[in-house]
Amino acid sequence: QEHAYPADELMPLTCRGRVRGQEPSRGDVDDALGKFSLTLIDTLDTLVVLNKTKEFEEAVKKVIKDVNLDNDIVVSVFETNIRVLGGLLGGHSVAIMLKEKGEYMQWYNGELLHMAKELGYKLLPAFNTTSGLPYPRVNLKFGVRHPEARTGTETDTCTACAGTLILEFAALSRFTGTSIFEEYARKALDFIWEKRQRSSNLVGVTINIHTGDWVRKDSGVGAGIDSYYEYLLKAYVLLGDDSFLERFNTHYDAIMRYISQPPLLLDVHIHKPMLNARTWMDSLLAFFPGLQVLKGDIRPAIETHEMLYQVIKKHNFLPEAFTTDFRVHWAQHPLRPEFAESTYFLYKATGDPYYLEVGKTLIENLNKYARVPCGFAAMKDVRTGSHEDRMDSFFLAEMFKYLYLLFADKEDMIFDIEDYIFTTEAHLLPLWLSTTNQTISKKNTTTEYTELDDSNFDWTCPNTQILFPNDPMFAQSIREPLKNVVDKSCPRGISRAEESLGSGPKPPLRARDFMASNPEHLEILKKMGVSLIHLKDGRVQLVQHAVQAASSLDAEDGLRFMQEMIELSSQQQKEQQLPPRAVQIVSHPFFGRVVLTAGPAQFGMDLSKHKAGTRGFVATIKPYNGCSEITNPEAVKEKIALMQRGQCMFAEKARNIQKAGAIGGIVIDDNEGSSSDTAPLFQMAGDGKNTDDITIPMLFLFNKEGNIILDAIREYEAVEVLLSDKAKDRATIFKGKMIPNYIIDSNLEMENMDQKLSENDSHKQNSEEATSASQDIAVVSEEPEEGESSDVTDPDSLSPANTDSDSVSISNQDSYVPGTDEAGAPEPACMQGNNQPQEQKTETESNSKVNWDNKVQPMESILADWNEDIEAFEMMEKDEL
């Protein structure tokens, strides 16, 4: 109110409001902003939960008086529904409750509901598709496809975006008696259900809104799908329609069968659900333990929650994404509330005071690390504690609400919270809506329903006195084996054998650690029913016979080992390490003397196939992150674009600058002080989609190297660079161009040095080839019938794996893991350090020698510079070999 109103959000570092169009675009994140005082609307019912009834009454008056919903602005249908429509409905729900109590809101006459209905009609044009799935965006004033709408061309939407409407739309229909809203939301849910993958009963992340084809076929419980599952179960609770429960239980059975790998929840492929789609988890899945509590499946909820808490204790906050061995994958944390939500529900279910301690930790960390003079700032990097000038509306709408409810006693509340259900944005909808204005005939549209274990249905809406009778020791006994799941620098999962036998036998062998020459490893394989067959061509084939395992648990461990070997093979085939590239400053006064080691990209022009490289003057783009349409294309056209790392995928940046006419791009690291001198080579990965449309070269510079170019621009304005696979000699660079005489006179010396360098490299390469040795291992794993085994081998699909002195190669005809955001693939052995978003690291050293003298130098000085350059080139050659 003091610093931001009537803006949509508070910017806590600069103490001002964030108004869309007045601040640099943040891409899709800004689609939540609609110039409708977002944070105020999103926080209305939170004020009542916190017993701030006077403040609530004043806030409602401000919303009624000031908020305009008829803005010419494109907003996200999903975000506007859960935050604004949900906020208005939640505000209306508690307003009529207070009015009935007789003390507050006596003047209220449904004004918030009228605004909600107006907004509902503004969202309806988005549903104008053949499938009934809504467009992802809508113009509040002009709808979709209108000449002035600036939207309606999209073809894809996320499953959660289309499947998280039923609570708000049905509540709007029940409150107003207008059935169209509930009808549209039901149609979208019906379509998603019909398009599920029938053999696995899973849904993908992204779907085509016109054809219903799955665009992204990976499936999990995190970003892109999360609230679809949540709304199926909660729609049953709020509306009483059995079809929603049946659908949820069908999906839940598939989740627990394929995605749940306690305590982890890992994405899989909908067509091959036994194969993991990625090796990292995103923070949005932290809501799932809370949903499992509502479902009544308490044990996996406790396990996953405890794992997440261990990650938080390591980093103070839950990173946006982290790997299966709990290293940071995406370091941001925008103060998300999902973990607090699950903590609240677990405390309600178990009564275990442990969860009060968890809540206390969350509050202490918020106050210690995120609190700033004007509010709470999102974390830009949980490892460094750096802040971002951002405080999303969900922080007040959800985080404050759940943390207050966690510690509140019944007498602290002015109403019974059990009379309401929480939406995904934690807005309150009264349960009595289930019997009000039932304009939709309740018929079961769930077709081809799968028979499941009856226990799935018994668990729903649990009787806590039967399942977990408020015994704190119950939850503690489940948490205990997981208390060290995230240890210092190289954690490992808890095996089922350890869980069942306590401190029994050592953990089963991991595929990444296997060495065929290690007798101990061979003995472990034998126990797991895995045998080695030596082939005539020198390779070794792995075959598992489940019946030969020492026990059923060992047989399961053997199957997991074989699956790991297959996944490791496919990862290694995808993760081809590219050699470093060069950025050479060729304009005055550098003339090619400054060579910066650059990281390559797995997309765009392959500089190794274009020996001349790409040469051009550099230009800084606007916005600097390159995550949206370039606003200064005239400055970028036919130039090499400079941009900052972060806030979107590297491929998205490349597409934006290519569209603006750039001939190449350089991404500069946003981590202050980073340098190729001290950090491993950075390799830019794609976005999991087809990147053949990107035809320009893209290179990555660490912060220190990037600042060299930026400083040159500030001092000399026009700076020309050459992007290439290797640094070029000056005669090549300036062929056909006017150059200073002292450079021409020295070409002969340079050629002699290059010749020596070439001879040295040839000698080193021959030496390395003569001393290298490898051991080929083929792995074959199918799911055999009892007493059978598979021994299919493909001799052509070999790829190296890092295992000490042995090189392990794996071949398999049937099992291949398609690449989907593989930037966070685990390292073969325990390594120090954290993963950055979309990166792959390879060890390298580089020396970038810089001479800033802009005057003509004596020959001795020039030769000395060249000697330094040659040392750098030689080091790059070593790295490449």
C-alpha cells in the first residue's frame, strides 16, 4: 500500500510498484500482470485469515473503487484465473461470511462477485477452440483473434494451464447461477482426460489446443502439470462429482507406479514410463505431499517432504530446480509457498510438532535472508544469497496464509477454516457450493476407467483417527531413514535393502561406479543376477537373470542397475562435449591480439564446419536478457548481439536476436566475477525442442571475459569481433583489409610459430592415441518372462562412460531416452560444485591474455604479445584433444 499501490506488484529492492510496460520485460512472467492491482486482489482473503478485518474492509473498498478490468493488455488465462478471479471469489466468500456475523461488511452487496463475473466473461473468448482447451493468453479488452488483441496465434498450452480452471469457474457458476463458466471448464478437463496416454494413464506437459496432440511428452507432478492433478481431487471435494475422483485415482495410481521413486518424484516419458525423462526436479512439486495428505497416502508424503526439507536446510531455500543428488540446477527462488503448504497439511494430519519446527525454520530464513526494508525479495541465487527486485503476489496470498495457519490455534481464527477448500492459490471457496445452483447434470464422463487396487479409493478423504491417530512417532519413524539423504557434497539415495534391514549390507552397485575389472563389483553383479558374457569382438555383454538373484530385493536392485546402465549410455550419447570456441577482438587497437575463450552451444551454426567464422561489430540488445522481442533491431541488424545470461532458455535468446537480424550472439554470464580462468568450460544446451531453426552462431563468455568486450565498447564504441572454432592468425583476419605495417611485417614470424605449434599438437595427438586403451561393455536389459533373459547386442552404438581407467560402453536396441532439458544430467562420479540452468561442464584451462595498449608498439613487444597468444592457442588445442 505504501510503496506500490495501485501497481500489480511490489519491487522490494527499489521500493516502488511494478507496472507492466514501465519496467523491462521479463517475458512470460509478466503475463500475470494486467494493471488490475494484482497483489491487493490476491491478498484479500489472507487479511481475514490473519484476523485483519478492518484492513480487509478497506481493501475491498479500494478494489471496488479503483480496479479496472477492461484494460487493453494481454494476460495469462491461467494466472488471471487463479490469482484474480480466485482472489475476487475468495474475497467474496469471506465477505459474505463476515456480513452474516453481523459486525463487518454490512454494506457489502456482492460487488466482488460482480467483478468476478465480469472477469469470467472476459476470459471466455480464450475457449474458442475446437478442442475446448483455452488459448494460453487473452486480451482483457479485445479477447482473442481480434485485430487489436495481439494474441490468438498460439497453438500450445500446458496441461496445468488448461486443467486448473474448474474450481474458480464452477464456483463462479454456483455463486451466480450462470452455468456457462462451469461448462467450459468441464469441457477442457474432459478433453485432457480423453487425451491421456492410455497405456500409462499419464499426461504430458504441453498439448496442442487445436489437435490435442502432446507436444511435450514428459510427465511428472511439477511445473506444467501440477495443479491439474490437484484440481481433479479438489473438484470432487467441492462439487461432489464422482467422475473427478475416479480420474484422479487413475492418474494417482500411475504416478505412484512410475513417477514416485521415494523420496524422489522424477519425470518420465508417457509412452515409456519406465524411463526417466530428466535427472532433476523442480520446486513446484513441493505441493505434492500436501495433495497426498488430502488423498490420505501419508507415508510417501512424509518421505518426499523430508527430502525437500533436507535440501532447504542445505541451501536455506528450495532452489527452482535441483538434481537427483541434490545439487543446485536452477538457483533462483521466488519465495514459492508450495513447501509451506505441504508442511501445514502434514502437521494437520499427524499433529507432529516436528512440522512446527520446520515452519519456524522457514520463517527464520525468510527474515534472515529475504527480508529487505520494503518487503521480502526473491532470491536470485540461493547459493550466494543475492536478491532479485521481485515479490510475487503469491507470497502474500499463500506463504503468509499457510505459515499463519500452521501456528494458529482454533481460537485464533474468527471462522472455521474446515468449512472451506483451498484453491491452488490458497483462496477460500466454501464447501456449501456443492449443493448450490447445480445447473450441471452430474454424469460420469470418465470412459475406459481402469480397475485399480481398492485401497486407492479407501484412502480418499481419510479418517485421521484410523490412518494416523495423531501419533508423532508415526511420522518420525518414516522420516528417520531419510534424515541424511542430503549429506555434505555427495549424497546418495537410501536403498530399499537398507530401509528394511537397517544397517545391513552395503548399498547395491551404481552403474556410474561399475568397473568390469573390479572383482568386488563382479561379485555384487552375481548376487543381483547379472552375468557377464565375453564376446569374440572383445566386448563384454551384461545380461540379467532375475531367477538367479540371491533374493527378490537383489533382483530388483539388478533391474535398477541395468536400467541405470541404459540411461547412462543414452545420456552419454546425447552429452557430446564440444570443444571451446574463440572470440577474437579484431578492431583497433586490438587487431586480433585479444582472444577470449568461449563456451560453445549445442545449437546454431557449427563453427567447426565454418572455418572462416563469423565476423562483425558487436551491439548490446534491449532488453539485455534477450528473453523477449528485441526492441532495438536497427542497432542489432547485421551485427553480433551481446546479451546477459538468465531468465530464459539460451535457445529463446538465440531465436529473438536472429529474428532481429543479428548474425551471431554472445551470452555474457551474469554471475559477477566468473572467469574461464577458474571455472570449467560452459556449454549452452538447447531447450528440449527442435533447434534446427537457429542458424546463427552462439557463444558464451564468463563475466570477466564479457566485461573485456563491454569495457572496449565503452572506450572505443565500434568493436569488431570474430567468432570461430579457433583463434585466427592476423594474416587470415586482415586478408584484403588495410592493416598496420608492423602486423604485415611480422606475419612470417607468426607462420613459423604456427608451424611449430601444429607439429607439437600432432606429436601429442599420436602419443595420446598410442597410450589409450578401452574396454567395451554391452548392456542388454528387457523385462524377461520368468526364467528367460535377453541378450540382444548392438555393436555400433558404443559410447564412453567415465569410470577411472576403464572406458565403459553400453549398447541397447530398444531403450533410448529422448533429450528433454538434459542440462542437469548427473556427473558420473561425485563432483564438487553446483549446476547452473541449462549448462554442461567440462574441465578445461584457458589463459586469455589481454593488451589494451592503443599505440604502435616496438617489434619486441608485439612478438611478446604473440608468444602469449600462442600459449593460449596451444592450451585451447590441448583442451580440444
